[in-house]
Amino acid sequence: MPTTVYDFDAQAIDGSTVPLRQYAGKVLLIVNTASACGFTPQFGGLEALHQQYGGQGLVVLGFPCNQFAGQDPGSNDDIARFCQRNYGVSFPMMAKIEVNGDGASPLYRWLAAEAPGLLGSKAIKWNFTKFLVGKDGQVLRRYAPQDAPAKLAGDIEAALAA
């Protein structure tokens, strides 16, 4: 039974395995992303957080997902090119996953159970749901898709200082 985010591996967008334990002691912002969503411009805000706080120990991890209105239908290569070309994304992007249902990634099942949404819902409601994970690998907070990345700065600073 996983007890921290470090108990999981992810697949990078290039297909390589990423043991999340490599981020032990860092603050993580884990986000399910999409390339053709009304919230897609948040890639710019996520990259700004990565640039501002990366040197202090923040790691933004993007997980493309096509489960919401088919808003990320491209291949992993297409998604990687889109993110770099349009938003200069330099934070780690993972391979496309599912976040809900029978095919949901074990990581996302754990995140949703650790930080339920509105009214205790464990389902991910839409693209750009964000999870802030502390240096100890525990989920600190879940943020709604409409929460702009810049609004997370205070919580990120507190997590980095902890």
C-alpha cells in the first residue's frame, strides 16, 4: 500500500521510467494537462512557477490526459512539441495517462484519495486539477482547474520553507 508519492513510478513523455523517489525532499506540483482546453494557457503559469521556484526545490510534473472532451488527442511526441513550442515548457512532462475510471493511473488514484475534491469526490473533474505535494511526499492540497498557477505561489513558498 503506497504511503507517499515516492512509492510510485511514472513514464516520462519520452517513454523512460521516472521513479518519483528521485524527487524525495522536493516540493511537487502534479497537474493533469491538456493541449486544447480553455485552461491550456495555464502551461505558461506553470512554467513561470517552475522558473521562479525550481532552484528552491519545486518540481512541476505535467501528466497529459485525454479523458475530458478529447482535449489532448495527440501522441506523446505531439504533446511534447506543442508544450515546448507554445509555452516554452521545460518542466518534466510525463506520458499521457488516464486519471479516472478503471484505467486510471495508480498515482492519480492515490492523489485523489489523499486529497478529495469538493464534497469528498475522489474523481478528477477536469484538466489542470493540481496537487501540491510536500517534501515528505504527502499531499498538502488539491486545487481546482480554474485556480491559476500564480495563486498557488504562497502555498508553494510555505511548502518550500517547511
